[in-house]
Amino acid sequence: QAAKSARTVVITGVPDGLLHNDIMADILTIHFQMSKNNGGDVEEVVYPIRKKGVAFVTFEDQEVVESVLKKDEHRLEDKRLSRYYPLKVTRYCENVSSFIAYLVVLLL
């Protein structure tokens, strides 16, 4: 089994404050388990983290990370959400704080 960091992706664009955190984590789990999203078995979803709109998803297999990263567009859709939300999926890196700072600059 690959190291946890190699099996984890960073998700940005998670709608913040719309639903209870546990429900949003469930919606993310379902999204990333679906084959139409190139997903697979999810080991863990960490949401929320200190940065709003960001989650970490860890898969059981590293191959799923590669598959998820190849998908052009991730649209978070659920009947509990009023509309779909585009998500950005990026590879987790060890120095996450500087990585998130970099993402925040990109999104501004």
C-alpha cells in the first residue's frame, strides 16, 4: 500500500457553510467513489480544514488518485445542494500549507 500522502488529493471549491460538515464530507465521499468521476474506494475525507472550501480525500489505492486527476471537470452534484459546484482536484504534497497558500493566490 502506498504512503497515505501518495493516495491523497486536495479538493478546492467545496461549498462552505451550506450544509453540516458531516453531510458535506459524505457528499464528497460519494462523489469520489463514483466511477463516472473516475473514483474508487475512499479511505478518508478530511473536511473541514482550517482553510474554507478545502478538503482532503484519501483513496485506498494510489491508482485512483491518477484516475481522478485525469478527469477534466469535477462537478459536485447532490440533491441536497441547490446547484452543482465545480471542484479543483490537485495532488497532495507534503508541504501543504505553502501549497494551499499558492492555491489561494491562484484563486484570487
